[in-house]
Amino acid sequence: MSIVSIVIRLIRKKERNSLSILFIVFFSSIGFTQTHLPDEMHQAVLSVIDKVYNENFQEAEEDVRRIIKRYPDHPAGYFFMAVVLDAWMNFYQTNSKESEFYRYCDLAIEKGEKLLEKNGSGTDDWIRFFIGGADGYKGTFEARYERWITAFRFGWKGVSVLLNLEKKKSSIVDVNYGIGSYDYWRSAMIKVIWFMPKVEDRRQKGILRLYDARMHGIYTKNSASAALIDILLNESRFNDALQIANELEKMYPNCTLAKWGQAKALFGIKEYTKSANIFNEILNKVESASVDNHYNAALCHLWLAKIELAKGNYTEAVAQCNRMSYYEFEDQIRKRLEKPLNEAAGIKKQAISKSGRNFDSTLQNK
């Protein structure tokens, strides 16, 4: 029996530990011959990616502007400007640069299509990758705001380009980041996206693709790691998520995205004190940030409330829930926080009930 057949059988049986080991052996044994962007652009793009994950967004943006100036007809610069803008908005949980983000996505597509029209079948596969990736990033942004119809419309449009690259035997392993993310969430959210046709469950196949991109991708290693952290948490594979979050944090000690992953994974394995320490670290960071709409701070207090409830510290659990109500949220932020605020209300009610005693009315009713 071939190793590919074994992997497929393990997917069906959901034997995750064996699957992970076989996956590493299988893909480590394959020699990948990948081409990348021209050397000067390649090095500049890698530097931009590092700056994004080190949260040096201004420097990353300045570097991308230099790439665009040097290569005005190539889609890469415009694509990575969209990446920087999206990372900035994700970090601050704001949509204040949405128009600019979409403009650069559209420019990446426009520049790429012009090169396709000019060069035809001889066009570099990376051009097609950036065209598909730009639509994929639009889908990711739409999903952040739960605009599911447009999210999956853009997502499928982008993935279709990447699947065509795969079909033509392109050497670009990075396509697995986009395809893997789409495959996983398309299956995992089938109840939410009721308006879309039912499909086979491709979650495990999506995870495999993301591990492939993480191990062998050129420009998507970090993106695949970030995607896997969220997905493995969603799958309750907390130790696996923690491992990737730790590795990402080791590479980029200032990476808040990695710290969120660490804190949530530690909560999942009931390392409550360690989890709380990281959530408090994140809380201090976001509350001192230049842009603070209190979205991230509210989520930190929610997770700290969960921790205190799990530890049986009911008074502190109630206090953490109350702290979420101290912030003055903009209407849009309050709408996005509707579920977390409702969850906090439930935690507060549960903590009061479990305490078996009366709370001070000012603490209980705030």
C-alpha cells in the first residue's frame, strides 16, 4: 500500500497522531524544486514578512512602497501592501484602512491580469498566485466581519486560481495555504454558511495542506502557522496549537498573534495561571497601543473571566466580566462584541450562582 493511500485512510479514520507523523515523514522525503520571485524582490518581500510578524508595520509599509516603485508593473508589491494593511487592521481590530486594502488587492489583480494578457502561457506562475491570493485576502477580511456570502465568494474565486495552478503541476507549494484554509473553514462552518451547497468534510485535508505550506512554502510559512493555530484550537488540539504558537513566538518575540495562540492553548490544557499571565501581558499591550477601540481588551477580560471561573475564583470572575462593561465601545465594535458580551453575561450569572453567597450589589449589577 502506498503512503498516500495510508494517509487517506488515516484521514477517514481521524487517527490524528499517526497522521501527523506520516505527514512529516512523507513530505520531508520529497524534494521540492521551487522558483521564487527575482532575487532582489524575493529578499525584500521576506524582509517585509518578518517586519509584519515583528509588528513593525510602518517599516513594512515603507519597504513595500519601495518594491512598488522598483517593480510598478508586477503584482507582488501591491499584494504585499494589502498584506501589511490587513495585518495592521487585524492587530488593532479596526477596519479603518479597508478602502486602501481593497484598492491594493484590486491593483494586484489588475497588474497581474495585464501581465497575463501580455505574456500569455509564458507568464510566471507567481503572477497567477498573486491574482488568486488577492481575492483570497478579500475573503479573509470579509470573514473577519462575518460577511459570509462575500467571504466565500471571494474565497472561492481566489482558490479557483490556486487550484488551476496545482492542476497545471505548478511547483508553488504556497498555494496550499489558500486552498487549505478554504477547505477547512468551508467544511467547519457548514452550519453557518447554510446558503452554500453541502460538500464533503475536507477539514483534515485542509489541515494537511496548511502543514505543507508551513513546512515548504516560500512566502506563506508564517501565514500557514497562524492559520493552523486558529484551526487546531477550533479542533481542540491544544497541544498542537501550543507547539506552533511557541515556535512562532520564538521567531518573533513581539508577535501578539502568537501570544493569543499560546494563551488560548494553555487555557485548553488547563494551565490557567500561565494562560492568565499571557492574557494580562496582551491586555497591557493593547491598552497602551496608539489605536485602541477596546475590542482586544474586552476579549482579554472575557478569557480572564473564563480562567477565574474555571479556578473557582467566582468574585474575580464577576469582576473581570464587569470590566468589559467599563469601556465605551463604538457602535460597530459593540456589534462585533455582541457574542463575547453575551458570553460574559453567562459567565457572570454562573459565577454568582456557583458562589453560593450574595455579592455586593454594586459588583453584581455593574
